[in-house]
Amino acid sequence: MVAAADYGSIRQAAELLSVQHSILSRSICQFEHRIRVTVFDAQRRVCDTADCFD
């Protein structure tokens, strides 16, 4: 998730980490569900971690 925030994209983070986009995306989604906080705004296709700490 840190790589996605750093690169602003789950797809770019997946490439950097050499994992499939769908696996990383699913992992982030499961994490968000567990902590009940949306970290990644799929509509804007960017990671906006600032909203998590308001």
C-alpha cells in the first residue's frame, strides 16, 4: 500500500513490486474493509492518504 501511495497508482505499484494488479488491488480492498477506512479512491485512480488522517 505504501508503494501505491508513493506512486499514486495501484497499477504502477504492482509493476514495481512485480505482482499482479488484481492481487494488490484485492489486498488493499480487504485491508480497507478491515480498518473501515477508504485509502484508495478508485474513481480518481489515485491514492490519497491525507484523507485517512483527518
